[in-house]
Amino acid sequence: MISAFGKVILVGEHAVVHGHPALAAAIDRTVVARFEGRPSGPISLSVPHWNLTAAAGEASALGEALAIVAREVGADHLSVSLHAIAELPPGAGLGSSAALLVAVTRALAAAAGRRLPPERIEEIATAGERCFHGTPSGIDVALASRGGVGLFRRGSGLSMIPAPPIELAVGLTGEPRRTGDMVARVKASLDARPQETGALLAELGRRAEEAAGAIAHGELGALAAHMTRAQQILAGLGLSTRGIDALCDAAARAGASAAKLTGAGGGGAVIALAPGRTGEVVAAWRSLGREAFAVTAGG
């Protein structure tokens, strides 16, 4: 049984795509994979919680990713069935595909009798992620593999931050979303208004760095201020939705000190920082008919 973590981005969505840092944390919801040998046939994977099955090499994103991972770990000659237990909802911006691929990479490496260093596991899982996201930043895979809290910069990777665990509420809008569409929206804004949009993305990056310092010192009030401003910037870039706004408003009424989208936006998940009132925020979101739960981030 081999696990990998989901993640949330606290500050810095989209800024990270354009060279600025993002502050992110692993969460204690995971994907766990196990393997078992079988007499013959290609490597297969089932994820019952996502109603998902695939075989290595088939014409699907997951089939292609499986084939890449199997080849890179030296398991492509094996007949193995993989089974994954997913505590993460798919397609919500919580790093579900990265967690799956890290767990699968580790499982197939174990099946092949290979002990790969962590950086190689991340390289292979990232190669598989490209089948889903084209050019993933790498932040999801790094946190799925390592856990903890870190500042991520494209090109230099994840710098871990010693920080206490933080309790967050997570709520799902239920709105369909496509990461690529949201990335393209920000790119179009940057092309059309380079100075204005560039300044906003740079501010997100600065706030990610400042929020990292706040977390390291346990200053949740400062973290909340950075998260609140980050949501304002992301909404101004056209990445919020009625569903996201409704969850943020409900969280504030329930006593949260900050609430914001996490991930690409356009739907997906909202996170709320509500020290001592996380349960009330989760209950408020559930009263709206939304899936919601508490997580521990970092730690």
C-alpha cells in the first residue's frame, strides 16, 4: 500500500505559471495504490471512487500515462493489476492526478523490484502528468511526493518551509472546470494588458513569499490577509465564479478569516482559514448542498 498526498495552493495560483513563486501545502487526503501480479495482460489500473479504469497503452490520457510510467520505471514487461483508493475528489484542483501518478509510480517501481530516489519518482510522475495537463508546473507532483509546505518556483522547484500544521475547510463548487481554459484566460489578459496583469501576477508572487514567512512564524492573521487579497486578484482576472463567490461569502458568515479559490479557478474547490471554526464553515457549505470537509495542511 503506497500513498501520495493531495494539495492546496494557499497563495500564488497562475503567478507560478509566469515565473513567480506560489505557496502550497500538502493535505492529509491521499491516493493509496496497491499492486498484485497476474498471469498475463497489460498493466491495468482501477480507481473505483472515480469510476475509472485503464490499461497501459490504451488510447486515453490515463492509458498513455500508465505506459510512460511503466516504461520509465522498467515495469513495462510485467503483468500487474493496480488498485487505487482515492480520498481526493477528481478535477477539483486538489492535485488528484498528481497524487495518483506518484502512488502508481511508487507501486510500479516496487513491483519491478526497483528503489528509485525521490527526485526520480517525481520526474516520472511529472512525465505522466503531461498526458493530463500538457505542461504541469510540477508543484502538484512535488507536494504529492514530499508532503509539507513549500514555496514553488518554476525552474528551481519546491523549497520546503518548516511550519506547523494548519486546519482548513475545503468546499467543492460542483462546477465543471478546465485548467487549460483558465491558464489561457490569464495568458490572454497578460497579452492584452501586460503592465496591469503583470503587476497583479507579481503581487501574487510577493504575497506568496510573505505568506510563507507568516506560516513559518504561526501568524495566521497575516496569512489570512494574503489569502483574502489573493482571492481579490484572482477574481479580477476572471477566475472566480458564482459558485466560488457563494462559498467564500458563506465561509465569511460562518466565521472564516479568509476564503479563496484554490487551483486554476473557474470552479473546483474553495479553501477557508477559520481557526476554531472550521467545523462551522464545513457545516455552512454542506447546508448549501456542497461537498465539504476539513483537512490538515502541511505538518
